[in-house]
Amino acid sequence: MTDQAILVTGAAGFIGFHVARQLLGEGRTVVGLDNFNSYYDPALKRARLALLQSHRRFSFVEADLADRETMAALFAQHRFTEVVHLAAQAGVRYSIEQPHAYADSNLVGFLNVLEGCRNSGCRHLVYASSSSVYGANTKLPFAVADRTDHPVSFYAATKKANEVMAQSYSHLYRLPVTGLRFFTIYGPWGRPDMAMFLFVNAIMAGKPIRLFNHGRMRRDFTYVDDVTRVVSKLINLVPADDPAAANAPFKLYNVGNHHPEELMHVVGLLERELGRTAIKELLPMQPGDVLETFADVEDLMRDTGFAPSTPIEHGVHNFVTWYRDYFKV
């Protein structure tokens, strides 16, 4: 295995932490980058980082993606052959309140990553897109070839822009790029702004959980360990020229469990694990939300021989076990 360092952006974030830990476990040398923004409690990010820093093959850079000079210097210093770009301003609803945060991180920041890869001879860039690019699509399951030009949130618009930007760089500079459309990822060390974490916090505090569209939502919940396996496999699967992408070395995959779950069912599983009954506040649909997500993962299965399949019961149990341990409850 090469000792060449691999860059993981967003390494103190939920998915970035798990991916960095997976790569370290495989014997890779990892440089992690994060900016510790205050979108959610940075203490959780610091706790994740502390675990990564116990590995001798891990080093960390605290920097902002949007800082062009710092990013250029980082790429010039390390000349990464592979980059896993997972840092982004996350959250659908927050993008309605703070659009500039998304422009800075998801657009300017992504451009700086693309430029770094182009100028340092990167062999493969793997980056996070999102199932939100499917927007108002009603055809299920969502397939990579489906249209993605009707975003219903600004967050989704920035992720669609990332895909178009990546394809242009792949075409212009022969940069091999793989984009991953993630579907509702959950698991230990998860993000506090995501549904499962919010629900557990509320149930434990005896507060109402907010269920939009009166709880009639379905999400393709995808367990984080499955995601890290996908990323690990795809890093070494450098895309060939694709006629569907103007013969650029460019590829997109859905990364989902291909099994949508009713939100009410997930709440029921959490109630069972916690031994408490949730107080349910049924609310109308929110701007930027979609009714259902459902991933078609045939391409991923064909190319890697693997697709996420962890049952929701197993994933919920592991998440609640971690939550109890981390918060000592």
C-alpha cells in the first residue's frame, strides 16, 4: 500500500471522521482538514478529532476551504494523489436562512479543491454530492440518469453546482472525479441537526419531536459504516472516460440503502431502544423538504460488488448505544 498521504476534508465531521478512520485502519496516511464552524457544537467535532489524532499516520490542518491561498499551499506541500472531499456547509433548512455560508463553503470551497487537484496531479477526486439534487422528482427509485435540474433548496442547488463544476474540470483537465449522492446517512458520532439525533435528544428530554408532513415522510436511511466501505472501494476505482459525460473520466453514484423507511417506524424503533414514548408534534411540510427518497444503487453494485444494506433496526440500536455512552445517559 502506498504511503502517499490522502486528503480527507471535513475530517472532524460525521462522515469525514468515519472515512478517515476507515482509511487509517487500512494502513493509509491521512491528512485531515476541517474548519470547526459553529453550525453545530464544535465539541463533538473535537471529540471525533481526538480519536483520529491517536493514530500516528494521521495529521490535521485547521483551515477554511474558502481560503484560496491556504488551500493552494496545502496542495502544493503534499501533492495528494487522492482526495476525498466531504467538507461542506450541511443542512437543507439552514440554507434558507444562511445562503452565503453555502456559497462560501460549497461553491468557492469546492472550486479551491478542484484547483488544488488540477495543479497537483491528483489521480482521483472523490467528493460528496447529495440525494437532494433529485429535488422535486417523483419517479422512484431515484436513478443517477434522472433529471436533477429542479432543486427545492439552495443546499441542493449548491450540490448540483458541484456536480457540474466537477464534470467541467474532468472534461477540461482530464481530472478523474467520482461524485457520491449520499442518502440520509446516520449512525454513531452523527450530526446533531439530523433527524435521528434530534429525535433522541427530544425523547430523552421529554420534549416533543417535530414530524413534518404529519409524519408521512419516507427516507432511505443509510448506515455510516456502509458509506465508508463504499468510499474505500471507490477511491481505487478511477473512472474511465464516460461517453455520457463528454468522454471525461467522470462518474456519479447513488449511495443509499435502497429501502425507504417510514419516519414513524424509525421513531418507533427509537422509542423501543430508549424505553420511552415520544411526544409527537405533527406539522405540515417545510420549504425545501421532499416526501420520499429512494436510491437506485444498481450502478454501484455492478462496479464495486457492494451496496449499503444495514437494516434500520441494527443501525438504530448502534446509534442509541453510542448516544448513551457519549452522553453518559
